[in-house]
Amino acid sequence: MTDVFDPSHKDAHEQVVFCADAHSGLRAIIAIHNTALGPALGGTRFYPYESEQAALADVLNLSRGMAYKNALAGLDHGGGKAVIIGDPSRDKSEALLRAYGRFIESLGGRYITACDVGTYSEDMDVVARESRHVTGRTLAQGGAGDSSILTAFGVFQGMRASAERVWGTPSLLGRRVGVEGVGKVGHRLVELLREDGAEVVICDVSEQAVERVRQRRPEVEVVADAEALTTADIDVFAPCALGGALDDDTVARLRAKVVCGAANNQLAHPGVEKQLAERGILYAPDYVVNSGGVIQVADEIRGFDMERARAKAARIYDTTLKIFEIAADEGVPPAVAADRLAERRMSEVGRIRAIWLGH
């Protein structure tokens, strides 16, 4: 397990909070990776983890990813994340969400929460009844609504930048894109791809999710599973399900020239980014291209404006191109270049916080 308290390790965290409320059944962990750029911002994942250890490992990994994502998105926020252990279809209740909100409020604004896997804008409305430090609420409550809208838009911008780098044009017209996972984000990405003229192949463990796409886009091809998708004749592979999609076996059989998707923590272990580079596959770092959602909910904090948030998410195209250029100049994989750029901003801007303001 990652050593949470080792300050010499890049995965060291500022604060990890365990939250429990026996009456509502709440079991949650909030992890704050760092607040170098400002209060930590990241969503709440509601998931039936096999163990508390698995939940802890996930929240530590996800919160670190949020620190880097927020840095490269140009936000004045550090990285944080939370997990609630349980089956959201069975265990989620008003009492549990409000109890969770009380714990968030107790942190005094060091952590701002939002939606993630298993939680929705309507849930954030409930959490917000107990805490001021909540974003991603419904439009009816003055919030930004469903953050999957700009998450998908941002991934599409990253994919356009990848196409520009590989094929010399930012269009996906005529390209064959394989989308793994057509849930909240994936089905919106399919729409953007079809509007741009791409051919789309999909897979998902949920028949309901697949059927939703087929009803709107009957021309979309469906394959049985992720293995069938990654061995298919595709130009772009878009992992949009849970993390760890890119392991040794997947990279070895992958036929795509580009990997660009919405899933967090796509690289199963360190070194996968090098395997991709060695095979001539361009990898658009996940936390760069999927930052549209956090850009959307961060905008809500100052009073949400969709056009302003969309304009900021459109810059993901430029950021992705910049990372590819740095990677080429420095002879490193794009994932390494992205980390360096994020760490530079956290260090340089974070240092400014040491200037004493006199109050």
C-alpha cells in the first residue's frame, strides 16, 4: 500500500479522513492529496468495494490524479477525492448522504465534493443541505448539472488533438473509433464522434447502456467485450469505463494508433506508457483529456455559466497538443510530459502561497 505519511513520496497525502455513521450505514473515506493550488476538488465515488483496503487504495490513487488534473486544467484547486463504500442502488439514502455532507462541512472548505461513479447531481443537492462545499448540483438548485457533458466534450477535444498529431488533421471524419463503456460519458462521446463523421464501435457490460446508444445511433457497431474491441480494426481506442484498461495484454494486442478516453487511471501500472510508445501508439493522458467535467463543476463555485466553462474546456485541445510537443522535445512518453507540466505548475504557483499577506 502507498505510504500516506511519507513526504518524500510523490503519492504522499496531506489528509485522509475516515467517516462512519452507524445509523445511516455511511462508510466513507475522504482523501486530500494536496492544496498547493487551493482547496481540494474532486468527486464522490459510491461503489461496492470488496474491502476497506481496496477503497482506501482507490481513493488515494484518485485524489492524486485529481491534483494533476486540476493543475493542468488551469484551476486554482488542489486534488481530493472521496469514496462511499456500498451499493448505491441499495444503500444510498437521504440520511446517508446528509451524514456524509456533515463530514465534508467539518473540513471547513479544505475539500469540495462533486459527482463521480455512483453519484448524481440530485445526490449533490442532498449533500449540499448539510455542507456549503458541494458543487455539481442540479440546474434547478443553481448548479452546473451533469458534468458528463463537458467531460465528453473535453475527451473529444483531446481526441482531435491526437488526430492532428498522428494524421495531420483535427477531424475524426472517416476514422474508426472504439469506445469501451457507453455510460454517463461514453454515450455522449459517441454522439460527438458521429457528428464529426467518425465510425464508432462500442462495448459495455450493461445491455441497457448499449441499447440506449443503439436507439439513437442504430448504425453504431457493437462487439461482445473489451478484448473484442481492442483487437478490432480501429484507429482510436477510447476507454470510458473504470480504470486499469491498459495492461500488458491489452497493449500487446491493441491495433489502434491512438488511445484517448474518459476513464481515470487507464494505465494499469507504471511502465505501460513506455510500452505504448514503443508500439507507436499515441497516448493522450487520461487526466488531461477528461478534465472537462471538473472544469464544469469548478465554474459552478463562482456562479455557473456554460459558455464560459465550455470555452475553458475547449482549451484541452491546446493543452493536449502542448503535451505531445513536450514529449517529443524531451524524448519521453506523453504521460511523463503531462506529469512534469502539472508538477511544475503546482510547484511554481504553490510557492506563491508562501508570500505573507499580513492578515
